[in-house]
Amino acid sequence: MSFQEQIHDVAQLACVELFTPKFEESFWFFHDVLGMTPTEDDGKSCYLRGYEDRYHHSLKLTRSDKAGIGMVGWRASSPQALERRVAAIEASGKPGKWVEGNKGYGKAYEFTTPDGHKQHLFWDVEYYKAPEELKSKLLSRAQKRPLRGVPVRRLDHVNLLCSDVTKNGQFLMDNLGFLKRENVVFGGQDELAAWFSVSPLVHEVAFTKDQAGPGNRLHHVAFWYGNQGQMLDLADILQEYDVTIEAGPAKHGVSQAYFMYVYEPGGNRIELFGDTGYLIFDPDWKTLTWDESNFFNGGGVWFGGELPQDFFVYGTPIVEAAMAEAEAKDEVAEPAE
Ligand SMILES: [Fe+2]
């Protein structure tokens, strides 16, 4: 396996945009249950953030006729790093364009994955400034921990459903400097899922083969607690208020994540990430490949129950007919963490 030098031009996952056909209910979920703080609402979108998210927002919640993901936003490591990555994308044969006027960050380069997932890459950001009553005594905390629900600390990662995991992942590796940390390949065939990062985290983005739709969809967005106890507490609240828990709390073998998957009222799958999984500091990390011999022996779920069939076929926007067809088949391979 060849060595890929880390280039660190992309610093972090900064924000995501989610579409919801049930805005008020979705807002209740993110604001009241996950304790996120709104910074602005322009009538079309509401901008929210976890209490340790440092920028204007980490979630742009947009009123829409269907659920799904609108955009994934990445912060570059410097203005020069942004220019280098834009040059790489433009040379790739799949160029994007510069866009302005986005709330919370300055000029951004807009491009898509091969599947069509919209991405923004930018340097200039607007930092969140807590009003006096929300200022934390902890200097490292962007605001006081909210009193609502079980508040998440920050955005963690996004998992995108796509038609070709290898093709989409390679685009991020070639043009943005992502490294492939783990993947799933059954029978020596196509990759069914792969996890990529630009930092010691196991992933900021994952691609999963879309088995029930055309690709260019969302599997899930994950927010971070860093403490699985808080996830257990959240599970108790979700049961109380009739929010669907799809799977967990439990632990994946892939990424070693303590997870819980829920459907926010608008239909998007949201993951709560209870710990950090593990961190990677080895610059010569080799992709870890799970196959049918080990994936079902701890890879998918290390402990804590099963992943239901819907986990492998449900995504947003929902493709009803294709999902029913996929569920009717005996063998639907593969998940996503
Ligand atoms: Fe995940």
C-alpha cells in the first residue's frame, strides 16, 4: 500500500446544512432536546451550534419540502491552503465556483463530490460571540453549557450515501488531502463503506454505498458528547418524547464509536457520538479493511445489540419505492458508522 503524505490543507468539518419538511419539529429536536443554541433565523434557514462549536453555526437548518443534506462546509487551514485546494479541484476536471453571501463565513469555493454532494471550502469565518449572560467561566468553552435537554458539544462528522464509494473517496483524497482510515469490502468486490479524515479523528466524513437509492443522499450527521453517559440520558428523554431511536446506544467495531442513531422529526438520521472512538497519530497509517469474516464478528457492532435493516437502506431524501425493494431482498450488505 502506497504512502500518502498528510498535507493538512483542510482543517476541519465546520458546518452542515440539513433540509427539513417539518421545521418547527426539527427545531424543537435540535434546540430543546440536543440543546443547540440558535444564532440567527433569516426566515428560510435557522443557524444553530453546539456549546463548544466556535463559529457562527455548525448546523444550518433549512425549511424545505423534503429531508436531506444541503451542503457540507469545510474550513481550510489558511488562505494559502484554500488556494492550493481550489487549484487542485480546478485541475481535477471537475471544477467548482466561488460563492459569497453565506452566513457565518466569507468567500467560499463551492464544488461537489462526484456523486453531487455540495461542498463549501473557506477560510474566513465569523466567530460566535456569546452575550454576557451566556459567557462561560471556562475560557475554552464558546458559551455556557445550556440547560435544555442533553446538550451536544459540537458537530463531529457526516456520512454520505453515494453510488461509488471508491470514486467519491478518491476525489477527497486526491484533491483535499483526506486519508482513508478504515473501509469495508466484501468478497474482494467494491468498497461498501469507507471512513476519511484530515485530523487524528478516525473520520470527519464517511461514504456509504447507497443500496436503496441513486446516491447523492445523506446517511447521517453526527454530533459529539464525548461522554457515553450523556447519550444514555438522552436515550431516556427520546423515549419519553417519542423520538425514534433506530439503533444503540451501543459500540461499533469500525471507528470504535459509542453510537446512537435517531430520526429527527424531519426524517434525517442523526447520530449521537458518545466518545471519541480512537485517535490516529501514525503518519504512515494503513487503511484497515473489514470483510465478511470480521465485520459480522465485532466490526459492525462491537457490543450492544444489532443494527436494524433500515440502517442499511434508509437515507434522506427518502426513496420509498427503492427502499421497499431493497428491504424485500434477503441480503442487503453493509452499514455505515
Ligand atoms: Fe457516524
